[in-house]
Amino acid sequence: MIKVFRLKGTFGQKGQLQEFTIDVRAMNSEQAKEKLYADVGSKHKVKRYLIKINSIEEIKPEETKSLLVGQLSEGE
């Protein structure tokens, strides 16, 4: 069953730390981390070692702030 995870942390970009909070759909927390690394790395051109995840929590699909994640989770 696919779950929704909220990941919080920071990544380094151009000498500054950027905070992030992202909601992703995944089977488990390891897959959620991989999805985060892929998304942040491709959008911001950041290497994995510059991404620091501070917390991972499973949330209810209704609690997501992401419109796409919410819409994909509605039918389940």
C-alpha cells in the first residue's frame, strides 16, 4: 500500500542552506528518501551529500500540502 511521507531538512546551494518540507508518496521511508534525493537533485542541481534530511514522518493523505500528492491519493 502506498503511503504519504513528509520529509524535512536542508540542502546547500551557492553557499547558503535552504530549508525544505516536501510530501512524497512511497511504499516505505527508504523509497521516500530516494524520491526526495531524485527530485531535489534534478530541480536544484544539488548532490546527494549536500542534502540533509532531519525528519521523516508518515502522514495521512488528507494532511498533505501538495496538491499533486493529495489528488493521487484520493482514489485509495
